[in-house]
Amino acid sequence: MLRVAVVGSGPSGVYTAQSLVQQDPEVLVDVLDRLPCPYGLVRYGVAPDHEKIKSLQNNLRAVLEHERVRFLGGIRIGTDGVPPARLRELYHAVVYCVGAAADRHLGVPGEELPGSWSATEFVSWYSAHPDAAADGFLRGARSAVVVGLGNVAVDVTRILARRAAELSPTDMPEAALTALASSGVTEIHMVGRRGPSQARFTTKELRELGGLPDTEVIVDEAELALDPAYGDSAGLPAAQRRNVEVLRAWASAPAQGARRRIRLRFFLRPAALLAYDGRVGAVRFERTAPDRRGGVTGTGRYEDVGAQLVLRSVGYRGVQLEGLPFDPERGTVPHLAGRVLREGAVAPGEYVAGWIKRGPTGVIGTNRPCAKETATSLLADGPALLRRELPGDPLGSLRAAGAEPVEWAGWLAIERAEAELGASLGRGVVKLADWAALRTAAGPARTGPREPRR
């Protein structure tokens, strides 16, 4: 039987496993993840107040409970873990679905100041990622600047504006909930270097900002008018046209006098982060203007916006995995229909899917056809891959290499512990937020029994 390792248990990894077992009744798939918890960014990237999207975990769960799929958490691949070359020896094929783990930087002076963070760091904190930074985001902050005009920027803006009563029913960790409940942030600026017709947020996400209690959204009509497409929005694609319509309505609305304000700003790009008492105190922006070629150019006019918290949300990049080829310009692994290329030639038994394959583009559902293409390539190569004999079930060899696998029983124990924690706090499920708590919860059940596979 064809034995495949899928590295990464986010949507791209799980969809790859699903496509493999659907297309071939004989394939066995191990889904490996360095975390003891599955689901990747569905668990650790989707905002806690987006319960409908988070419910996608139920679909991913059904795949991981398939009789020919096995989840093995707590397994690090590469540096300080199992070398890819050793993994390749244990399986007929390995599919890397490791995403794009690095944030893009602004590249401006002052970016390293305390109070300056990536949006990913903030999301990891309120999503209880065990690698998250310590709780220091909101300390002393009255005004925040979010740099970016995508859905992640909208998410962090919305979470900053919400309060405890709205977030308590979610699975947000207790420390983050407490910090947000006592937050002094009342002014949030979401800023982009281009105009509304080029913003990447979806209309659904954008409209949510207008429905937050005791919060008003402020848009400057003059900034909207700078966009050449704004005056003739009928010619825009439907999604951009709806965005412009929402922004136009906010720009013409009278002031509400709400306690919190979200200011959507356009045609401003960061030039520097300014210090005050050793921390971020303001962001200096340069006014930009459309260059008539789809981009913007600087005007030499500047504006300072006060902020004690700055979150950059300007995109992601793939990170090279030890032992795999890498294209540093694109931040991806070179491939041909999912087959890894080494010096232009197909590397037998090595594949990629998801963002490490195509770059950080698309939504969760985009991973499904991407994974299917890779799975189809792998199964077409199956007869050649099966010529190589394997040393047996790789689980023992992974343990011998220093891994401590958390199997499905261990993950179920973590789920129970999170339900019990939530009940003790008078909430629903509440995530465990650190490595020690997760390992303790997995406990002796981490390698508990499971029905034998064919």
C-alpha cells in the first residue's frame, strides 16, 4: 500500500489527505504537525468571533478521523526535528503543506520599537497559539494603527474594538479576554497606501465594522475621491464596487459620538515609526497618489498619526524548510503541478500544496483544488513510488528520531480539557494557551489506542 506523509494539518494538508484517500482506496496517509492540535490557521488564524468559519473544523475533523488517515501531532520536521531526508525514507511520498510562516515587514525606521508588532503576532495571542508572544500588546495604548487593507487587518481592527461581553462566548483564552476587557484603546486607524478600489478586504468583513456596539466608522470623502475609480465605481468588479458603496455610505453619515472610533484611511504609506518614552508614539505617513498604472507614488507630504500600538498586516512569505529547495523571490518551493523540482528536475516522492506551493493567495477554499492537483500528481507517480520498500510503520522510527507524537486520542484529551476549562470559567470552550498546558492535557492519552489501519 502507498504510504504518504502530509506535513501540516491546516486546510491544505487535510484537503490533500482527503483527495488522496478519495482517489485511491489503498493509500495510507499520516498527517504530521509540529503542534499537538490539528487544523492550522482554522484554529489559530480565524478570528474567534467568526464562529461560522471556525466550524470548518468539523469538516477537517471528518477527514482526520478517516480509517486510512492518522493524525500525528507534536512532530517537528527540519531544524531540531526529523530531517526531511529521514522522513522520505519512512514514506513512499511526502507532501509539504507548511504554509507561509513569515510576515512581511514595513522596512521603515522605528519598526523595531516596543509597541510595534505584526498582525500575526496579535492574532496568535488572542487565538492561544502556544508560540504567541507574552501579553503586552495593549499596555498603555489609547490609539492603535493597523497597516493594511486586507481581511486580517479588518479582523484585528474588529477585535480591538470589541469588548468582553461580545468575546466571552468565544474560545478566546482567558488572558487575552481579560486584557481586551480592560483595554484603553478607543481610536483605531486602519490605513492603506492605495485606494478603496484596490483594497483586499471582502465586503462582508468590511460591513462587520459598522455593526459593532458603541463604535462608529469614520471615512474621509476626500480620500475616497483620490481614487480614479471612485467616481465611476460602476465600472469596477462587483466586489470592489460593493466595497466602495459601503465606504461611500459611511463617509456621508453624520457623526454618532460613539465611545470608540474606527478611522479607515487611504493613500497613506508608512514612512517611519516615531518614538515616545522609548516606545511607539506615532506613525509618520507619506501621502500617496495614484500613478495611473495600478500603483501609487509618493507626494512628499507627510502626516503623523498618534498611536501606542502599531500592527502591520502587509502580507506573508514562505520560509525555507531545511533540506528542500526554495525560491526566495517568490517565497515558495519550485514545483511542477505539485511535484518538487530540484535544479529543474522532478524530485521523486516529494510534493507541495498550499501557500508553500503557490504563495499566500486565495481563501480557505482555494486550497481544495490546489491540494487535488498535487494528490493527482502523486497518485500518477504511485506505481514508481511503490517499487521502494519501507521499513514498516514509521511511528516507531519517528519516536527513535526524538519525536513525541500526539495521536488522535491525545488531541481529544486536549479538547476535553478545553471544555472543562471553559466550564470552570462560566464560558464555553476556552483554548489552552501554552505548550505545557497542551502537553499535560494530552498526557497519557497522547498515544492512546486507535483502530488498526489496513
